[in-house]
Amino acid sequence: MAHPKQQVHPEDFNSSEAATWLASHKDSAVSDLRLKYGLQRPYASWIAQLEAQRKYANKFPALLLNNWIFPSGQATEQSSSERTALYKASLISSTYTADLCAGMGIDSWGFTQRTGSHGHFVNELDPGLSRLLEVNLKYATHTSGTATSVLPKLKRWLQEKNIAPSEVTIYLDPDRRTGAGKSVALQDASPNVVILQHEFLKLSHTLLTKHSPMVDLKALHELEYLCEIHVVEYQGECKEVLAIQRAEYTGEPTIKAVVLQEDGSVEQSNAQRPVAMVAFVNELDQFLIQPGPSLAKSNLHERIAAEQHWRKWTVGNLYTTDKLPAASPFYKLYQVIELAKPYKLKLPPEGGAIERIGYPEHPEVIRKKLGWKEGRENKLFAVQKGKEKLMVLVKRLE
């Protein structure tokens, strides 16, 4: 097993032998190869590529086609996907970009794919990752250091090219991990965007920062000139929260729930109008609506519910109505079939999914007790309201 601190060496791919070896071992077990070669170079670097090709074929399809050299360790696993990287790139209109916490470089790659991109400055603190970026992003300007220590180099790059702040977007994906585990507070991340935001905005017109899906959206108001917050959902998960600051912007930020699909993105914008009150009910109507991850995180479900006259069920984050809503990627629609005491339902034989809301038993325990197989067409919500336990059988509507 390769030591987690050993990084891939870009020079291990300079000869034709690398491509030949990779092709001849494309079906070999990675675990067997690691037992055989251990840390021996160049094999450790080559094995890391085989692993990336198998584990991340859906996450980085274009990079794999273009022979991107992937790092070992967490840098690839914790990286943005191509899809989310290209979405971030779509938010940028400036001619020049700077990525000051590049990691394995996927977001920098996305920025350089833009039409009209004339130059990119990329920095990564880890020396091993930085060396790989020099090979993978050949036409960018490279540095290695903390986001603050490389500011003089960034300033010099801007001055030498005579680039005005109005032509620049700076991007930051701060390290949110500390010795005690994950951190979601802006002040605890490295670099500290709250302290450095004024310095960054002197050099750029737009500051784009990536934050944890767990971040409190109210905490983002520590960022000055905050004009937009994007809550990004992809493949059924909230992947990241993006904050956009633009120099001298005034007013409240617009919040957008974004669902990324293979053929593009869909947005639901917060127009900053007051939200009408949504009625709460104890009983269910004919249809049940469950907001998706981006809608739930952004709290825009409250606005949609008010606009479409949904009623809020007093359990979890669920709404109900007697009028079938239009289909949307932002929420799931169900038809209510039966509501009953636990284990008193008549279940359809084709099976279904199980989700608990406040219910004490795990879904697998519930499934075993019911003797109900897994399926996609139906769903069972096991819920607890105060001391009352209920089960709701619903049918999924596409």
C-alpha cells in the first residue's frame, strides 16, 4: 500500500513506457499491484492513475480523455467534479482568473476552458500537487505557497500584463479542515476570507468562494459586497455553496438553488420579495412534496410553497396539496396512498424506498419487519410527531 504522503511524480510519465505499462495493466487489480510494487517508482505513480481511471470515470470524463495526471491521496477524492467546476466557470465573465487554493486543479481547468479566457494564475500550497499542476495546466502561471504569501507574485503578474482589477476574478476554495475535524465557520478556514476579502477585492472585480454544503447561509453575510449565493445540487446531493462578491455591490444577496443536470443547470432565484405565510396542517392532502437538497438548503422551498399554495405538514420538511404541482428537478412529487399506524399498511408487492423522519427504528429494521423489498416506484415515510408514530405510503410521480 502506497504511503498516503507519497505523491505522484510527473516525470514518471515522460517516457512511452508509462503508456505501455498502463495499457497492459488496465485490468489488473490495484491492490495486487500495490502489494507487488509498493512505493517503487515509477510504478506507484502509474498505479495511482489506474485507480483514478476506475474510481473517477464519471467524475472526470474529459480529464481522463486528455491524459490528466491525477494525484494520489485525498486531493482527487475531495475535489470538485468536472460538472461543478464547469458550473463555477459559467459564473465568471472576466478575461483573467486566479485560483489561489487549486488542489488537484479541476476548478482551474474549468476556468481555462472558457471562451475568452486570456490568462490564468494558479497557486497550490502542497509542493507535490503544484508540480502536477505545472504539467496538467501548461499555459497557466504557477506558484506554490499560502494564498497570502503569493499575493506579491499575483500583483506582479497583474502589473506585468497591465491587467486592471475590472478584468480579474479571484477564486478561493479555503481549507475547511482542522486538527479537530471538519470546520464550517468562515473564520476557521484557511485562508480566512473574512480577514482577507478587502485585499482580494483590491486586485479583482469579483471574488468567488466555495463553501461547505453544511455552512450556515447567514454566516456568509460576513462577506462584504455579497451579491449572490448559489446552493449547488448534483446527482441528488448538495455539493457546494458558492458566494460571489463584487466590488462596491450594495443590497441584499440573491439566493439561487441550482440543480446541475447532464445537459445543463436549472435555477430557482430568490427575488427578495417578502414570503407569504404557509399554513401548517396535521393531515395530508392528495399529494406530498419533498424539497430536494438545494431547495432545502437555500430555504427557497418556503417561497415556492407560498406561491403555489402548498401547506406545510407538521412533520419534517414536507408539504401537501390537493392540486398536482408541475414536475420540477427541485422537488420530488408523491401521491399519498395510505396513512396508518406503524406496520398496519397494505404494501404493494413491487417494493419501495423507506425514509424515516424522527422515527426511532432504522430503515433496514423497518424493511425487515415489513418483509418489503427495495424498489423505486413507491416510498414509505416512517415518522414520529411528538409521541405519535405513523407510516405514510406514497407513490412516486415523475
